[in-house]
Amino acid sequence: MTRRLVSAFITACATVPLVFSSALAQVSTVISINNASQAVTLQGMASSATCATAAIEKPQHTVEITEDSDRRFRIKGDSETTLLLINSQGKRFCIQTDNFSNGEAELTGRWTRGTYKVFVGSRSAAKPSYILSVSPLN
């Protein structure tokens, strides 16, 4: 019930910038995005998973893209942070930050309609905090 309420709230407010933190919650954040949606910012603590092992864990976030759209997924964490997106067909999109990127990396392009599971992990033993933004390409 709570997950549905959060999802409905985020969907209803998708035309204004949002910030949601899953750091304290054990539930996965679900957001819905369409072509009219503005930037959405998600925060949390990275898991110990990497791009190779994240799919066995529960995703921190789920992004439902309701129509094909040009989007940027930008992660900001430490130099060991990983971002993995898995679409409805099982296709994986993975990026990793490093010392040269100052802990930032992004996946940019045309995203097809569907559900994307979002995993944020760390290659180190630490579980650093992160900020993930999903924004339109302008």
C-alpha cells in the first residue's frame, strides 16, 4: 500500500523537480517518467554489489518510462560507485565512476518505453552515499 502511494505521489508530481531518499527505507523507490517530466533526483546508500553482481539484489529504484524519451541518468558518488540499469528485456547498461571522473558518470541517450531496475553499488567495502538524477536532454 505504501509503495503504491509513493508511486502515485511521484507520478502526480513528475512535472516538477523531485528529490527522494531511499537511504532509510528498505523499499525500492518507483518513479514514472514521460516526455513532459522534469529532472528527478534520487539519493541513497550504495550496496556492496557491482555491475556483475547487482542483479541478485533488490534494486534501489525502479524507473518506469511511459514513452520513448531522451534522458540522462547521472550518478554522483565516490570513485568506486557503479550504476547498473536493467530493462524489461534483461538488457544491462552499466557505468562505473573513477578517480578521473571525480565520482561522476552518466548514461545518456534515447530510452525506450519500459521498466528499468536501478542498482547503485560500490566496488569498495564502504557503502558510500550517492545522488542519482534522471533528467531530460535539452
